[in-house]
Amino acid sequence: MSSPTGLSESSLAALRHMREQREINTVILRYAGAQGVLVPEIEGNLTHDELLQSLPADQPRLVVHELAFADPEGTRRHAQLLILWMPLDASEQEWAYSDGFTALREFLPDVHVHLTARRTDQLAYRRLVALSG
């Protein structure tokens, strides 16, 4: 088994940018096998639909996403999510992404919603709101 997947400097910079500048709400990371680290693939201000469209059907990704929603009283809220996107066809890469998921959990201790999704219906907006609320 290879060494644990690390976070590249560009990944760390993207995550800091998301948390400190608030200009973006999503960072999607992919494993750069030759480099042995996770690198940012997308840094952007994505809607929920755009987030789902950004996830490849046959390749895993790690996603940090700030979900905007309203609670039952109508108050606007935000919750950061850490998502391990692991489609069924990509199981041979699961070890690398699982290690990266663990590294991100340690780097982002204030993110309390962690989930693994293998199908897009597991990332339905209402489900994410329920997990965040």
C-alpha cells in the first residue's frame, strides 16, 4: 500500500481562500497520481446543480462545499460539507481518496458534516440540508 495521500500546497491555498475570503463556496480536489497528492480541480462559486454536474460519473473526488439554506423559521444559514464522491466504478482508487478524506477532516476540524456519496441522489439538496440542520 502506498503512503497516505497528502494535500498539495495549491490545495491548502484553495481551502484557505475559501475559508478566509468567502469569494468561493466550493473546492473540488482530485488525486494527482504522479505527484501523490490532492490538487484542486475546481475552485468556484457553484450552485447545487453546478456542483452535481461537476462530479465525474466514473472518477472519485473530494469536495468541500458551503451549503446555503434557510431553516424552518426562514433564517438563512450556511454549513460546510466535506464530501467523498466515490462512484461505484471508481472503487480501485478508494484508498487514495479515503486517505485524503482523513487528511481533510484533520485540516478542517470545524466542518462537522462528513459524507460519502456513491450516487448523485445521495447528494440531493434536501438531504444535504437535513444533514446540516
